[in-house]
Amino acid sequence: MRLALLALLATTACVQAGGREAGVDDVGASGRRSKPDLEAARELDQQGVRAFRDGRSSDAIRYFLSAYRLGAPSSELWNVARSRERMDDAETAAGAIEQYLAQQDLSPQDRAEAERELQALRARPSVLTVITVPAGAVVTVDGKQTAGPTPVSLEIRPGPHTIAVHHDGYTTQTRPLESRFGRAVIVSLDLAGGGPGKR
């Protein structure tokens, strides 16, 4: 997907259909100026491509958004999304793809690709890390015991979960949590502060 993105970015200087990023706050309600300036938009797009290739994703985003505001096609929003993804900002990238999908100038192929990418971002698993004082507790996630005592890290699927932490001689503690867009989830518990011990 990354190599395909580089090819896409290289051709956006000619102004094509494609992608998205940013949120409504970044681009505004319409995101456009009343008088498009396509020559300036192409130059900004080319600067964005160079910044992306150089690993300067924040700069690339600024260039792509500026090009979009000056009349470049929705592909600039896609490029913003891919830049956000490169920055490991899956949630903002997903928001950008949603904004991209709201555009009317997408081809069926571009729309299908964006929908697949959005689904992949939403399906990213998270790493759950549970730390307890004292260490050595048993952790269950949604009723299933994990491997190893605390401290422990494991991968969890996206969505809501319930963890229970049990250590002999201490009160079992239960916590709800949610995994979203592959973000790390860290739970730190002081079992000694959980009240009198019970099994």
C-alpha cells in the first residue's frame, strides 16, 4: 500500500482523483476559495509530494490541504490521509478518509479503495498492557485467561472489552476498556488499594 501511495502522490501533481485526510476543521465547510488557482495548487501539490517523499509528513499535509483549498481535486484529501497514516495517526487518517468519501468526484474504484482502507484502519488491533502492584496477577479479557502473570501485554481486537485482574489474597478488580484504531491501552492497578482480599 505504501508503494502504491508513492505512485499516487507522484501523479497528483497533474491533478487526479484519489484520497483524503484532515477533518472539517482543517478544510472548512466547503474548503474552497471562490476563485480556484490551479497553477498554484499544482505547485503546492508538488511540494507536498516532495515533503512526503522526504518523510516530512506534517509539511506534506499543509501543502496538500493548501492545494485542495486552491481548487485541486479530492485526491489531496486522500494524500493527507496517507500522510497521517504514515505518522501512525490512524484515527485522524480514518476521519480524513471519511471526509474524502463524502466528496462527489470519486470514481467507483477510488471509492472502493478508500472504503477498504477505512475498514483496515478500524480493524487495527491494539496492544493491551496490564501492570499490577503487586505483580503476578492473572488477567482475563472477556472471560478468557491471558498467557503469563502481570506485567503482561497482549493483542486485542477493536471494540469494547472487560478485563478482570485476580491475585491470590487481593480483591479481584474488573475494568471496562475500548480498543480503537490500534492505539495502545495501558491498565495500571494497585491491588492493595482494592479492599480486603477475597477469591
